[in-house]
Amino acid sequence: MPKLRAFVIGCGRIGSEFSRLAKLPGIHSHAEAYARHPRTELVAVVDADAHKARAAGRLWSVPSATDPLQAAREFEPDLVTLCTPDETHFPLARDLVKQGGLRALLVEKPLALKSSEAAELVRLCRRHKVALGVNYLRRFSPAFQQIRDELRAGKHGKLVLARFTYGKGLVHNGSHALDLLRFWFGEPASLRVTSTTRDPDGQRAYDAELRYPWGGRAVLTCFPESVATVFEGDFLCEKSRWQFALGGAQWRFFAKQSAMFKGYTNYVETPRRDHAKLFASPLKDCLSNAVDNLVLHIERGDPLLCSGEDGVAVLRQTEKLLA
């Protein structure tokens, strides 16, 4: 069976450069994920910046281009990953799908700047029979999937309180938190902005609260990116607690027990003995798994782990918060 032809549009950090810069094991760019997957062939890389395109082409030993639509006509990809600036996602994706020939399109988050545009793209892809995925990458991590499965099985009980710290704006990176909360706990009953400030770099920052039908809460706090890159979460449930830091690369687990005084219950750190390898390197295969998911969706109909509809749902949440 011939390999699926793929190319990447946008040769910045997540598109290509993180493969040079990463200090952790694993596959850290979309170009590398396609280049290393046994069922795909990276046939070209594309960037409006000719210097970036050529550098990525040299890194992966493939042709480079600056015009995505022309490149799609020339290289005839089955799969395209779009990792360009947020404001270009909708128009570029729309034009690529309309041009024809694609079997699957993976778009970096957010899917668009407006939920109406994202919904239009979902309809367009359905009409043209193009599988549409969004890269909220933690959905592609077996560790994050394991937590989801445990929550569904009742292992942790209901969420009581979740606390997220994020940077780089609500739509760009805060949406990762909104999507993960949705992945693990479902749709909130209500959501609201609790405070708004300006980061030292001038970007407006939003703190928010989500409430769930059973009474659980999630609190999002924005942290200035100019100080440090922060994306971390703390999840307190009825039966247990867990935390992650460094975007999900480091984890801690806690069990409920009476540790200090009789009659008082505490969350006491308790390293997991099961699935230890899963949580030791939880992010290293996310991009590879995203490609694998696209391939299996095309070849045998597996469901997409993060669909266009998921991207629309997150944008609708951000719009409610920013209204």
C-alpha cells in the first residue's frame, strides 16, 4: 500500500523548529511526525517566509515552497497540517479544502478566530469529504487519555476544584485548558470572566471560572508570558488529586487518607505504581499519535481524537467568556 503524502504549512516552532530545540525525548514538530511515521511521506514544507521554508526543507531533505495553494497543486498531498498564525487558519484551510484533493486536514489550535468560521469550515470539510482535526495535543497523549478513562470509570469521583495557570492569551493557550477540561469533565453549566488585567507585554489577560452541573468548579488564572511560559493544572476530586506542570511533562498524584490527625482527611502524595511509564514521558509521542489518528481514520474509520466539532466547541466557550 503506498504511503500517504503529507506536507506542513508553517515552518515555525511547532511546524518544524522544535525538533531542533527540544530538550525532552520524543517527536516535537509536525514535520518530524510525518517524516518518521511508517505510513506517511513528508513530500514538502511550506512557509510564506522563504528563509524558514528553505531551512525546514534542508532539515527534512524535502522540497520547500512559499505558496500553499500552488504547493498543494504541485505535490498533491493526502494530509496537510496547518500551523500558521491564528488569523490565517480559516482562510487558508477553506481555500485548501475548496481546491480539492485532500483527504485530511489537521489545524493547529485555534481552528479559527470565530466559532462561526470554524463551523463553516466543519461544514465545508464534510461536504468535500475531508477529515478535519484540531491539534489540542494533550488529547493525543495516552497519559491524558488514561485520566479521562479513569474519570469515566469513577476512579477519582467527581471533580470538586480544578485550578489552571496559563499564558499567551485566552484564545491561543487558554483554549488548551478549556479543551482539556471539556475532554475530562464535559461541558460546564456556566462560565464567566472573574477579572481582567494587562500583562507587562500589553496583552489583555483573563481569569475565569467554570461551574459544572454537580457543583464542581474550574478556575483559570492568566500568567504573563514575559515572565515565564506556564501551563499547569491542579485537580482535586472526591477520591484523589493530581497535578501537572511543564505543560503536562511532569505529574504528581495524591491519595485521600488521614495523615496527620485522626478524623481529618488529607490529600497525601502517593506515587502511582500503575502506568508508571505512561506518566514518565506523557508528551513525547503526541504529534506522532496525532498523525497516527489521521492515518487510522482514513484507512479504517477510527474516530478523530480531536475533531473540528471539538474546535468549534472551545471557540464557543471563549466567545461566551469574552462577550
